[in-house]
Amino acid sequence: MKVFSGSSNKPLAEKVARNLNLKLSELEIHTFPDGEKRIQIKENLVEQDAVLIESTNPPVNLNYMELFLIADTIKGNGAKNLTLVCPYLGYQRQDHVFREGEGVTFKTMVKLIESVGVDKLITFDLHTIKIPEFFKIPVLHLSALPLFAAKIRELSKGIGIASSIDKRQTSNDTGSQTQNVILVSPDMGGIRKVKELSKLLFGVPFAVINKNRDLQTGKIKLTGIEGDVRGKKAIVLDDMISTGKTVAEAAILLRENGAMEVYVFATHAVFSKGAHELLQKSPIEKIYVTDTIDVPKEKYFAKLEVISILDLISKELE
Ligand code: R5P
């Protein structure tokens, strides 16, 4: 098997290759002065299985274009099967027409991914469970939730979560021991994931925030919380953090409503411009993300911790 990496998440690709006792296969990506790219593969791929690891985080259009060019070159060089590991799959937000006249841009991306010869897609924490239905090729939809559940249990000593969760597991306690923790979905769309996480944590209760987004400007407004967070340690779960406004404003609202502390778990650290500063200043104690997207050094901040999806990917490629 040959493993290739695009330029969006080389650190993760290198770790995956190492975990499989392989080296990344040689690939040259040359950018001409006008921005066009030339891709050259320096290995014999005829009848080989190939894997391409490339996330489509910002700069999303450049990373998507690079993905198409590399995938097409891999197939053009005779690879038998191409598995695309795209831990963060961009464009999912536009998965239907919100307002008359709009295009379903995610559908365009799907057509392009399939047209360059990708045979199978492995990806993480999709925006909705309907996303795989867009594809004709098989889609393996993995989740960081088991990693988050393990982290929350491990954290427990520090913030009093694990003890309550363990207690609940062993004695079926539904009383005071568990009442200090609450999972929170920052919008209605996230409830399904929060319920899954709750199951992994033996039924920790959850609340949901009402969030509206202005379709024209993209601005969000949090209007209230369904559930009682008073005196509790709130764990907000989201699929991604882009501007950081959703989780930062959720934390403010939770604290205003009496939550003692707020922690955030989100799979994809998109971190658009200014997000890291906003998150560091927010009333969030700690923010856990994964490495589906490579967080560059300049976007690291004290409250951030990155949990790796490495083992989950390696297991699927072995
Ligand atoms: C929304 O539906 C998503 O689940 C995220 O909550 C959202 O995309 C986060 O964006 P931002 O960080 O810009 O508020």
C-alpha cells in the first residue's frame, strides 16, 4: 500500500504512515508563479492500493483543488484502488438550498471527488448523518466521540466529572453525584451527537441552546437554554469551531445561567481568523479539539488541547 499526503495535514499523514510501518510515498507538488500546480508521483503505482490523506480546511478551495489534482494523478499512474482519508470534509454546510436560487455546493464537491477516481472515503464527524447519502462510493464515517468520552472520564479527577460518571456506572446512581455535570449542545442540530456522548458516559444529562443564524450575514444569536445548568460543570460539544463565536457565546450564556465552569469539545479546529484569540479570552476553561485539521503554531493558545485521531485512522487502513 502507498500512502500519500497533500499539504493540508502532513503531520497527521506522517504519523499514520509511521503507524503502518510505512513511509509517505514520494509526491512533488510544484506551484507555478501564477498559482497553477504540477503534481508528480515518483513511485510505481500500477495495481497498487493507494491512500491519500488530505483535509479540506481553509484555504478550502486550494486544498480541494490539490486533492482533485493528486487523486487524479494517483489514478492516472495506475493505482488499483484509491482511499481518500479526508478527516475534515469542507463545504458540508451548503448541503441543501436554504434560499431560492442557491447552489448546493457540497454536491459539486462530491461530484468532483468521485470524478477523479476516489474509490472510498474515510472521514470524521460529518455535519449531518445525511452527508454519506450524497456519495455513490462507500463512505466510512468515523467519530471522535469515543476519544472525547475517554478524555472526559480521565479529566474527572481534576474537575469532578469522572468520579460522578464512574459512580453512575457502578451504582446506577441518578442522584446528587451526577448532578454536577451536564453536556450541552450549542444548537438543535447537535443534539444527536450529544445524546451519543451521553450514552458513552452512562447517561450524563444534557441541555440544548437555542441558536439562530442570519442566513444573509451568517451572524448567530443564542436565545436561551433548554435545561437547567445552574451550579453545573457544562461540557459543550460541537462538530467544529470556525470563528469560535458559537462556543464562546454559548459559554457566556451558560455562565450567565449559573453554570460553574464550561469546557468545550469539538472535532474540527477550523479556527478562522481571530478564533484563537476569541477562545482564549472567553469564559471557557479548556477547549479540546482533534487533529483532523492541523493547528498551526501561531493558532495555538493556552486553553487548547489536541487529541489525536491517529489510532482510529490506522485501524481502518491496516
Ligand atoms: C453549526 O451548525 C456548527 O455545528 C458549528 O456550531 C458552527 O459551524 C461553528 O461555527 P462558528 O465557530 O463560526 O460559530
